[in-house]
Amino acid sequence: MAEVQTVSRRVFWLVPLALLPLPLLLNPYQLFVAELVLMYVPVGVGFNVVVGNLGLFAFSNVAYFGIGAYVSGILMARFGLPWWLSVLPAGLAGALAGLITSIPALRGVRLFYLAIMTLAFGELMRWVYIRWEPLTGGSMGMSVPEPTLFGWPLDGARKFYVLLALAVAVVTTTDRLLASRFGRAFMAIRGNEIAAAAMGIPTGRFIVAGFAWGGFVVSIGGTMYAALIGHLSPDSFNLTELVLEFAIIMVGGLGSLLGSVLGAALLTTLPQFFMSLPGSEELAFGLLIILVILFLPRGLASLLAQLHPIFQDRYLRE
């Protein structure tokens, strides 16, 4: 098993290496779509930590996403910070939001009640974006300055490589987290929270840690969104966005790092094939989710796991 895990890690590093030539092979629009995929990788990874690995129905993901984007945008537009200096503060703001949204879970709120309460937090943040007009630009949104890295403008290939490095960093650090005692505690809580507590696992601490890490990682995705889009609007962080993010982890595979990457890649690129057929995008999106739920309830990651042992998930047990 250890040998298979070693091979799996080596295969993982082949993926970003294979992506390095993309800026030379793609046109500007195709490169932008590839950058959107990289942006949704941390969004899916952070969502999956809470929903897939912890097993809690918490739907505050779009709130973390918006917080990361707006904190990064405000620091750039209102305080003159370069983009790269805004990434860590935005991530920490998302971690703080994760701590706040973990409070209902600590009080024993579960299932659909937790889902509704965390969903309400996302809608509350949209209200903040609209009402806090001096900082956020209100309902009209705010423009974000061009991102820079150590004084160099991030455009073209340079932006792609920076976003790729961030996505790889998120996946590798989350992999290490899930391989540690945190990941084992997450699995125990997901399996049976009462039994985990009876075994001496401080479930409350690990739930807080899971929410905080999920908020941090998703907010990193929000900073990538600010750098990519250049304009922030409250309408970008609504229920439609939440449905997309939930579909990413459902289609890719709940509790699977590989699934988060697969889901981000598929659901970001899929609409591009239906742009010339109005209305077909929603049809394809709905059919994909139905088919995956019916025939691949563990997502696309489980299909790859059947093909070769190196794709088997190490952090989730039935």
C-alpha cells in the first residue's frame, strides 16, 4: 500500500509538469478557461474537506469564495497593496469565516438544519457586499487593479504559472493535512461522530479545524477569481455559484482530492462545448449530475480508482 501511495504522489507531480506548455499551445481565451479550472481547484478542495471528509452539510462555501475575492480586491483597490500581498490576508479572513460558520456545528446542529444556517451565512455576506458600498462598490460592484507579482504585471503565461503554483500548493498541503491525525480524525467523525468522541477524539476541535481550513483554501480561490476577472459583483456569489461548486465535488467525488480536481476541470470546460447551442448548457449540466448520482455515486474519481490502484482514495472509507 505504501508503494502504491508513493507512485500515486509521483503521478500527481506529472500533472502540473504536463500543464507547463499550455500557454504556448492555447489561444488567449482557451488559456483563460484553463486558468478558471485552476481557480476552481482550491474552491472544490476546500468544499470537499467539510462536506466530503468531515461529512457535514455546510453550504457556506460561496461565502468564503466571496470573502476571499472581496478582501483581496479591497486591499488592492482601496489600500494599494499588490495582489500577491493580498492572498494571505484574504485566506485568513476566509479561515475566520470558517470559524464563525463552525459554531452551529459545535452546538450540535446537523443535516439540513446546518445546511440552511450556513447557506444563510452566504446570503448575509451578499447583503454585506451590497450595503458596504464605500468599500465594495455596492450592487454595482468594484473594479480590481491588474494583479502584479513583485512589480511584474501578471498577464498571459505569467498569470497561468502563478495560479498553477497556487493550485498545486493547495492540493499538496491539503494532502498532507488529510494524511495526518487531522485526516484520520475527520474520517472518524464522518463515520460516527459519537463513537469518535467516545474514543477520546476532541471532535469539536477537529470540526473547527476542518471549517477553518476549508474557509482558508476556498478564499485563496477567491483571490484567484479577483485576479482573473478584474471586477467583483455581489451577483457573482449567489446560489447559482453555490450549485456549481457543489456540483464540482459531487461529480468529481465526495471526499476525494482527485475528485475535486476532476470536477473543477470537467464542469469548467463543459460549458465551452455548448456555447453555440443556447440552452443546451443547462441540459448537459443537469444530465451529467443525474447520471453521476445514478451510476457513479462516488463520482468520477471512483471510476479512475477501478482502472488503476494509484487512483484509489486514501482519505475516505465507506
